Amino acid sequence: MSLALLSEELRERLKTATRAAFYLDFDGTLAPIVERPEDARAPQPVLDTLSALASDKRFTIAIVSGRAIADLKHCVGISGLVYAGNHGLEIQGPGLSYHAKEAAPSRPRMHDVLTALGEKLALIPGAQMEDKGLTASVHFRRVEASRRSEVVALVKSLVPSDDPHLVLRDAKMVVEIRPRVAWNKGEGVLWIRKALGLESAVEIYIGDDSTDEDAFRVLPGAFTILVGASDRTAARYQLADTTEVALLLKSILDNKEVYGDAG
């Protein structure tokens, strides 16, 4: 479905809705993918659109990311939003606070793995390890193509598939190291939905990565939108890139006066 048709369908649905919830990934969705994660920036017009939407009590805006929540807040910097960091393992927002205590026992094991990884990755130019507290990421986007498989193999050698404390998850040019707990972006979104009573709201989830598939699957009735092209996704719709995401959000903002009465 084209951006124009998706925008029209979503606007029509919002006309009869009194509440809407937007669950938005950050990297690759609001902000273009960059070589180094610390350089990622959402364009100011996108942040302005989110701020304007968040100022309307009909709309709940949640940023759902693999980034640590402190980093996520720094990147977005808008008050009144819900922030779900570390793939939903930590959530903060107006009247909301969640921290996955089940992840705590995994921290000593995570520390040992990251110590070993740090020494070995230092020998591979471009490899980058990011300790996010509850989880960690090993980035290899800047690694020479011929050595990227070496990075992945190294991580897998330190965190085998039967590790009792940690589990690996592939993402875009990243290997995620997570505590072995039954929690992900999907579970995080369901927690937010229940905590804020959003079960009857129009829900829009937009994400670009395999980690967002967990949320797509638990929101079958929502406007689930994959950023990028794939024929293997649970998302109902697809947008080409972050520019189209920005245009979709701006279209919603520009038409919000005709949406359901806030009550």
C-alpha cells in the first residue's frame, strides 16, 4: 500500500476514535540509520511533529527502542512521552514505571561476556560494543565486509545457544545480547497498553527491524507498519524509509482537528 493510501486509511479510522496510541521505534524509523549509534539524530521537524501530537490528550506517544532509556530520552528529548528502552525491559512515562527485575540475575554473566568481548573486539577495526545496562549490542556495520561473520561468530562463541542467563538476537548489522527472560518489545507494548487503558484505542506501531516483529505479532488489529521492504513480516503495511514515516506522522498532525472528540 502506498503512503498516500495508508495515510488516508489511517485518517479515516481516526475520525471515529477518541484515543490513539503510537508506538514508534527510533533508529531506522524516526532517525536514519548511521554508521555509529551515538551519531543518530531524528530530524527536528519529526521531533516537532511528535511534540505537537503529544500535546493533544487524545494521543499517546511511546518510543520503543533497543537503546537504553537514558540514551533514548536524550535522543528524543520530549516530555510527556512514554519511553520503553532496552526492548521494553525498562519503561518510563507519565504515571508509569517498569523495570524488569527478572533481568538482574543475568548481570554478572553479562559483565563477564562483555569483558571478554571488549578485549577481542579491539582487534577487529570498526567493531563496537555497547553496554546498555540490561542488554548489550555488538555493532559491525563499520567492520570490513569480509570480517563481519568473524564478529558474529565471536559473540556466539561466548554466548552459546544453551546459555542459562543470556540469549542472542540478530538485528540490522547488530547482535543483541539480552537476559534470558520472557520479555521483548511486544510484551513491553502490551504492558503499556494495559497500564494506560489503551485496549480500545486505535494503535499504530512503526518499526524497521526484526526486533519489532515481536510487537507486530501481538497487535494483529493495529496499524502495524514495517519501514523497509520485506516479504517476511507480520506487519500489515510497509513504508519505504524514515522520510515516509515523517510524512505519515505529519499527515496525521495536519488533520487532527477532524478526529474523534477528546471527550
